[in-house]
Amino acid sequence: MESDLVSIIIPVYNCENYIERCLDSVSHQSYHNLEIIVVNDGSTDNSGKIVKRLASSDSRIKYFEQANKGVSSARNFGLKQAMGKYCCFVDSDDKIGRDYVSTMIEFISDSDLVSFYQNSEYKKLSYEVLEKEQTINLVLDNQQVSGIPWNKMYKMSIIRNNRLEFDTDISMCEDLLFNIEYISFIRTSKVITSSPKRLYFYNERTGSALRKKDERIISGALKAYDEILNDYAKIISAETIRKLQSAYVDVAIRCVLFNSYRTTKFDRDYINKQLNFVKKFPMNHKQHVVYLLLMTIPKIFLSLYLMKYNKSFIN
């Protein structure tokens, strides 16, 4: 298996404090046949200089630059450059364990996707073999696997043959959507449930997309859920669909709240647009109460919400 080239794609944006640690962990993998594709997405700090310096001493590091277009665009650029039989994605502010690649590549030859539990137990290596439908439901319903890209190894042939790429129009759940699309073309996958050593070290920064309360980002998540529920419902279990619908309701409500906070304008048309679709979905008690308040006395409810932030409507 050491003869198989693995492409590791690393998008970079203003990560001068982390990128050297990240690349050091990738360069020192126990599996050596790698191409390390670093895509600088318009960084304004010293990230590019650091990568160029490291590339001068490791020929496997391939450095590219583009104008700032977002992480999805940077990943897509990396996929176009990739020459490997397999590929992985690593975030530039994280680092990987020494056996990250060697552990996953051991299982991918007779399956189409390998993933690992984010918080797997550190004991004897164990795994499960899953069919396509089982894999989709696991990604959607198990937070240990989820729709993130960094705990997975993909076959480049599946990506190329089906022209798969990350959706550049959304900034949240775009990786989940990519994974669901990828899985729709596979036969089987393997998920590593435990391993002797930690494979990935995730660094949650305060300014990351997961921390930002941005209405555009939340709207992107709504679009991703919408596509999944519409295009893949036939291969998703009924229980997982119910959970996705519940998550959809949460995101729709957040869109209304964040839009009110951001604009301080009361917009009944926007509220109706976001909430009319979810009325057919099952809701828990809290969701149902908030939904009724937004549909019956929206201005009063949202005014009280804005008061928490010392804001009020300007119309």
C-alpha cells in the first residue's frame, strides 16, 4: 500500500500561528508517499511565507495561492491539483497523529470510504463495515463521525468520475453536503471505532465559522438540509429524517432571530419565508412554542428578544 500516493489537501487562511505545527505533523507521517497540497486562500498574514519555507525542505509540499474565496473554493482547487489515488482534508489550525494516514489506508483498498470516530477509544484497532444506506445514516446521525471531512479518506476516482466538489455558495454544512453526495456513489465504507493512538487533534478557535452568529452562514445550513431532505430521502432512515427535520426547524428559527438582530428591522415576509416550510415538520415542545409565537405575535416576541441585546426595531 505504500506505493499508493495519498493527497492531503490543506486550505490556509491567516493561520501563521498554527500552520507550521500542522505541516510538521503531516510531513512526519509514518506513511511517506504523500503529496501535501497547501492552498493559501488569500491570507494577509505570514502563512504563505511559512509554507514556502517549509516547502523548500520537503518536496512533497506543493504550495498554491488564490484570492480569498472561502474554504470550499480552496478545497476544490486542491482537488483539481491532486494526483493521489486517495485524498484527505486537514484544517490548517489542526494537527494529525503520526499514524493518521497509515491507519486509514489500511482499510480503504476494499471499500470506498474510511472514516474514524472523532473521540475513539485508545485501545485495540477495531472497525465496522457499512453499506451505503448505513453510512449515510451514520454520517447524519452520529456526532462521532458526522459530515466533517478531516476524519475521512476518499477515493479520488469517485470524486473525479462524478465531478464532486464543495458547494461554494454556502458557508456551513457544505462539508456535510459534499459527504452525502460522495456516499451516494459508494457501495461500502469502513468506520474505525477505536484505535491505539489518537489520529486527529482538533483546535477550535474563537473566530471559526462554527462560532460565528452570521445569518448568511445559518441560511447556508438551511440550504444544505433542504438538498439532503429533498434529494436523498429514499436512502435515509425515518428516524434520521425526523432528526434532520428537527435540526431544520432549529436553523429556520435561528435565521429569523439573527436576521432581526442584524438588521433591527421587522420583516414579516422574511419570517413567513423561513417558517412556512417547516410547519409540516415534527417539532419538540420548545420549537413549537417559539414557532407559534413567531407566527402569531412576531413583532412582540422579536422585540423582547432584541431587548436582551439592548436593541429595538427601527420600523
